[in-house]
Amino acid sequence: MDSRRIELEASHWLARREAGAWSQADASALEQWLARSTAHRVAFLRLAAAWEQGGRLQALGAGIPTGTIPPRGSWSWSGPAASADPPAPAAAATGQSGHDWSQLRFASRPQSHRSHRAAWTGWLAALVLATGVALAWRHQASPAAVPALAYATAIGRIQQIALNDGSRATLGSGSGLTVALRPDERHLELHGGEAFFEVAKDPARPFVVAAANHDVVAVGTRFSVRRNGTALRIVVTEGTVRLQPDPDRSQQPGPTTLLPAGSVATVSDNGNVLVRSLPLAEASRLLDWRQGYLSFRDSTLQAAVEEFNRYNQRPLVIGDAVAGAVRIGGSFHWSNEEAFVRVLERGFPIRAERLPDRVVLHSR
Amino acid sequence: MAGMGSASVGCMQASLDDWFISEILVHEAALSNYLRRCWPQRSELHDLRQEVYVRIYEAAGKTRPTQPRAFLFATARHLMSDRLRRARVVSIEAVGDFDALNVLIDEVSPERWCGGRQTLKRLAESFDRLPDRCRQVIWLRRVEEFSQKEVAMHLGISEKTVEKHTAKGMRLLAGHFHGSTTVAPTAPVREAALPHGQDQDGQQAD
């Protein structure tokens, strides 16, 4: 068998198939070539398998300008805590040197073959594949930046993350989080969605979660941050966190608030902060999503539906105001939307209209 | 098979391919090391490995082996014995130590695709080992998803050349990713140091 020649042919077939202009006639010709000999089929399969995995390389492209090819060795694999580099000079805020993660975007490409796309931006699709990648982008002109790790989840998925300082994060459905554990500060950024944090005690380094125009600062606690554009919800279940506006990002000065365990703080789009103090059990119920279900106690259907829609691709829609005002209670698996709808139909004055792309809930 | 629609046959094909990738190709590094230690002719290693794969693929198409890894190494042993028997002139080096054929199996451990960080790291290292032009083409095609035409324009080369580099990159990436290509030889190198772009099978990557 001339395996070298066969591999050469197989690689040309694969290159042509991946080039984009691939007709039915081409596909038949390839199938004929594959059928001629098992050696052809196996050689092709082997190349295709590696090429398929090669898609993960897209994770390395995050933040790099289109058409720029990074030099060899641009990637470092040491964990962020192991880095002895000096902290990046406020790179995230000013975007001068190092990696400005807030600018991470993929330009959308018309002929993309990627079949899985995360809910809201192109770069998250690549990062879902690359959980735990540390990138140190070494630029010739600027000092080495602190490596940052980025995590993202698709709708309906949650992810547990162990951080190098001993803290843990649980990333909610359709969420994005960047982690940079610097020597002076453990800095995280919530790009969207919700995340729950169990913070390991480290008095030398505050744990700062930056979300929209605010920072949530903790020393050793458990809390969650939810972000919807510039609106936030913070739930604290252990310890105390400090909620403060970020001077670089927020336009107007706002209050700094201390939130003890049991606090549920909401920050509205215009920066107003409202704090409720709940019994711990009730505050914890707001975080049941981590265990896979949503708990409601005397909630309006409107509010419950908004919650459910964060975890499911097919939205529930309130058909009329009366339906929206119905009060419901109970715990439901957020992954089982149909079961929720059936409970509504049986236990409440609700009639469901099931359409291909949504379910409309009407009052009965 | 009589009576089966083409869709069912397609399904069976796809599952055999998937099985082959996850249960056989995953052991390529171990298999390559094994063959290299047992078969002194470097120039024949590529052929040998591919023939092992062909035998496995055809056998698995009839009956799926319950112990894929053991089956893989057993097939490799049988193939090497067959080749030795068929050779008209048996060179002294080729006969070697038949016991060695059995001893080495437990020693070599497979590198599983654990996914995530490890896989990405291997891929990045494989990617960095590509020759310059090839690396540029692969980056633009695979990461940026430029079309072949866009790559050609961006780099100032012909589309045909882009396709050649893509094909070459696919072969080299497969070698590094599956594990048949290693950076430093584990055994003492008797021949001259391998020039850039050659794999352990002793042949020029074209």
C-alpha cells in the first residue's frame, strides 16, 4: 500500500470539501473514491477527525484583530495564580495594553459552518469549547498582561468552575464570565447572565466582581450577581459584600452599600439601588437554579415566565394581563418547560396555546 | 445488506467512523511508539500503521471488538509477524526480539482526548509546529474562517497554493494531534537529526 500517496490524495479531497464550493457531484466523486478502498476511507477519516478538532483553535483567536496571525508561542498555559508578572495597568478599563476583554467580538462571517452558537455573541461559542484556557498575549511594545480566563455557557446549561485561589463559581444559563486573579486583587467580570460565587478567604486580595457599572466586593462570602444589560441583582447567602459604583464606568456618583447575608439588592438601569433583607432560606431560594430548578412563592406568572425564559430557547409569552397577574408557587425544573406549562393548565386558571416557536399563556 | 434503506446504512457507517475515532485513533501515539520499537525500517512505519487501521476498520465493520485497545495491539503484532514471514530475505535486525513484541503493551499508555484545556494545548502546539506559510493559511482558514479566495488575496498567493497548504496543514495537524509525530525521538537517533518537517516515520512531509 502506498499510504503516503493515499494520505496526500485524502488531504486534497478534504481541503476541497472544506473550501466551500462543494457540489453534489463533488460529494459523489468523494464517496466513489472512499468506496474504492478501505485505505482511502481510513486515511480520510483520520484527517477529518483531526481537522474537526482543529475547530477548537478558534478559541485562540479571541480578541485578535481579523487578519493578524499571532506569532508562535503566543499562548501560555500557566494558571493565573502562578504568574509572577506585575499586574496589568488597568488594561481592562482603558484598553491600552494587554487584553481588553470587554472588546472581545468575532466579526460575523457569512459562510460559517459552525452549527453551535451561544446565545448572544460569536466569541462565546468558541470559548465554550475552551473552558480553562489561559491566554497571555505578549505584545512586543507593552509589558506582559496578567492572563485572564474566560468562561461562557449556552442557554439551558450551567457550569461549575473551580478557581485557582480555592473559590468556586457556578455560571448560570446563557452567561459569560472572565476571571483574572491578580496579585493585588481577584478580578472578575460578568458580561451577562448570572453567576454564584463561593469566595475563599484571602484578606490580602479582595474578590471583585465587576458587572455593568458596579463592582461587588467580597472577602470571604457566598453571593450571586445577575446582570441584564445595566440592571443587576445581587443575592448574598453568607458573609458580607460591598456594592459600589465603578468610578470609571458609571456616569453619576451613587451609594456604596454593605450587603449582609439575606440581602437581595437590585440595581436599576438608572443606577438606583434597592435592598431587601430576607430570611436566609428565602434568599437562598432565588439561587435554586444551581440545583436545576426554579422556586416561586406567591410570584406573578409574569415574573415566573421571565425567569423560565432565561433557561429555555422556546419562550413562554403572557397572552393577557389577567394571566400575567395570576399568583403561582412551587418548584419546577427549569429544563422541563412542558411540565411547567401542564401544571399551569391543571392547577391554575391558565390555558396554553402551543405554537412552534413559543407557548402563549391565556387566562381561562 | 438486503432490505436496508440507504439512510440506515449511512447511520451504521457514521457510527463505525465515530467508534474508530474514539476507540482506535485515540491510541495512535501508543501504537506508533510500539511499531517504532518493534519494526526497525523507519520508511515502512507509515504504511504499517495505516494497514493496521485498515484491518481494524474492516474487522470492526463485521463485529465490533469488545476490547478495542487489546485488539489494536494484537492486530499490529499479527501484521508484523505476517510481514516477516512473507519477506524473501529476512534481515537479521528485522527478526530481533519477539518477546519484545509482547512486553511493551502495558508500558505505553494512550493519551485520551480529555477535551478542553489539554486538547486545545496539543492543538496549539501542533499548530505552532507547522511551517510558516502553511501556518498562516491554516490560521486564516480555520480560525478566521476566511474563504480560500480571501486567504489567497490576503497573502498574495494563488488559490491553488492555498489549497495545497491547507491539505499539507491537515496532514501535519493530524500527525501531531493523533500523536504519531513526536518532537524529540525517545530512542537514540542513529541516523542524522531529522530536518524540520519530517516525522518519525523517516519520510519527508511534502
